[in-house]
Amino acid sequence: MKNLNQFVFILLLISWVSVAVAQKPKVTNAKIQELSAASGLKATIDGLVQKQTAPLWIGYRVPAAAKERTLCCFDWNNSNNGQNKCCMGCKLESEKGSFNGTSSDCAPPEPLPYAFVFIRAEEKQVQKVRAYSADCALDLAGLPLYWLEDVKPEQSVDLLAALAVSEGQDVTGYRKKDPARQAVMAIALHDVPAADAALEKLIQPGQRPSLRADVAFWLGVERGKRGLELLRKYVKDDKDEGLRKKGAFAFSQSKEPDAVKELISMAHQDPSPHVRGEAIFWMAQIGGRKEAQEITEAIENDPETEVKKKAVFALSQLHEGEGVPLLINVAKTNKNPAVRKQAMFWLGQSRDPRALEFFEQILTK
């Protein structure tokens, strides 16, 4: 029995160590020092930032919804000649030619319930904020990395929200030109109610337009049902036409079933033809029989020719050539000559055999 208990203890110990290791980023070429942020995240980071003028990185783990996503750098000009389209890792001191964003195409086989936030400081000011998933290998070019444990996610949200709203200002000693946009992304990743509350404050009409647009996007991508509710409340009927256009994209990124209904509603009812056209375009990117039908109805019923033409283009974007028969029908039957011409143009661009057959019929009559 004693040997059995020892064996069980060893297994538990191995399991605990494995989990602890797994919850730290894959970091190379860094001078790592671990610290506790139990006394407060902002106070801990302020102490590190104000301590030295040389560049340094600060990193910590936050809870994130376990979903298929990769937050990393995707370098199309790498040594593999672009053959590997998935995560190549990130060189945090260059990131040249790379994209720090989100992709589900390269997600790890088992989604993990956490992500990593990294903050770069130099000359006693925060200069960058980055967020990465656990599968992203990070090269810090020999710089110090202060890895923080005991971070309360609500304190992280508060810190990042301050960075997001203070672009171009000297608030709390942080330089804000670069961190603002990535701070919004990092907030959206936090799987805590405080993130929704912070994003709701950041999307208020009094905030700068670029910030509101960033928040709208991440509400759609990351915040699920609550994100959809906030998009309905603050974006769909906002006075700012530009924000509503961004909102159409945000609705298209949401995985909530009702998001498509909101997108369709914008395509039919928004007072701006530009917004209606944008909503139609993103409906096409979603694809599906219902979306195709709504796009076709827009071609028939929208009062603006430019919206009709954008809807024709949207048909050309439907997946796997689904729009070709619909375009042929538009080219044959629509009463508006500009719309018929647009349909003919996109049929020609499709290079689909059905389009070729249609042109042959026209030319041989």
C-alpha cells in the first residue's frame, strides 16, 4: 500500500509539473526572471517599467475561452517560401513581414483555456502590447523577460483598458501610439465578465472612432452572446456610418446564430447604401443558401443602383461557384442595364464552365 501511495504521489507530481510548464510560453533567447504580481499588477509593472530605460518585456498568463484559434505571427516571406501558412513563431523584436492576429486554420488540436499577454517597455514607457496563444514560439532577441505569476485577470483588464483609451496621451506614464489596438484585442481574450464591462465602456459614443471600431471587431470575434448583445446595442443603429460599416464585418465574424439575422437586417434596412452594400458583401463571405437568397433579393429590391452592383459582386464571392447560376439569372432578367453589365463582368471573371456556356449562347444567337 505504501508503494502504491508513493506511485500515485509521483504521478500527481508529474501531472502538476506538466501543467505548470504547459501554462508558460515557449520562449527562447531571453533572460527570464519570475516575479509575483500578488501585490497588484499595475504596481508590479510600474515598478519594472520605471526601474530601467533599456528595453524589456513583461509577460503573464490570462484565462481565455478554449476555442480553435492561433495567436501568432504568420510570415509569408519566410525561408519555406510561403509553404507553411501556419504559425512560424514570433521574433518579438522585429515582427517584420509578420502578422500578429487570430487564425483558426492553424489552431492546435486541443484548445487551451489560457493565452499570454506581453508588454514591451523602453525609456520608462510602455511601447507595445501583444497577445499570443500557447502554441506560438517566441524569440526575445536576448532581452530580459519578467514573467509574472499570481496575476488577477480583472487587474489585467483594468491595465489594458487604460492603455486602450490613452493613445497619444501621457496617462499613467505609458506611451500609447502602438499599444492601444493590441490592448483591445488582449482584453477581448480574457474569459472573465470584467472584459465585457471594459469593452462596453470602450465602445461608448464618446470614445474615438478607431477605438470603437476595434472594439466592435473583437466583440464579434471573441465575446460570443454578450458580444452580440453589445454590437446590437452600440453599433447597429449608431449615428456613425463608418462604425456601422465596421459593425457589419463584426456581425459576420460572430459565431452566434442570431448574428446573421442582424447582418441581413442591416443589408435591408440600414439608411446608408454604403452600409447596406457592406453588409451584403460580408453575407457572401459567410455563404449558404439563405445568404444567397437575401443577396438576390437586394439586387431586385434595393432602391440604389450602387447597392445592387455591390450585391452582384457579392454573388461572385459565394463559395464553390454557388453564385454563378444566380449571376446568369441576373444577367438574363434584371431590368437595370448597369446591373446586367455588372453580372456579365463577374461571370467573365469566374472562368466557370457554366459562364462560358452562357456567353456562347449569347454570341451564337
